[in-house]
Amino acid sequence: MKIRYDPQVDALDIRLVEGRVECETVHLSDRVALDFGPDGRLMAIEIRYASEILPDLKRGIAVENLAVVTTG
């Protein structure tokens, strides 16, 4: 799983499954989209205007009971 925030476009991208897979995107709103793989599994969540939806986002994300790997 990878979680990435891009402050330049204010978008939060949560990749639940790694690798490239053709997905069907379901838009819950103009700000939130879900990507589903061919087997129906949830592959990713994209949140646009993330700091408006998640106001505490810029203060950081707490991770509990998961291994944390940082990448450059």
C-alpha cells in the first residue's frame, strides 16, 4: 500500500494494490474516485481538494499497526 499527497494539486492518492492493472473508476463525487480491478477488488482511492475534505492532512498521517517504509 502506498499513500501519497501532492500539495501542488492538493490530491491524496491511496494505492491499495501495487502494479499496473486496468481499472474501472467509480466517482463518488467530483472530489472522490475509487478504482476497482477486473476482479472487483478496490485498487485505489483518489481524493482531490484533499486538504478541504481532510483539514488535518497537512499536519501528517498517523499509521497504526502497519510497517512504515519511506521512499524518496
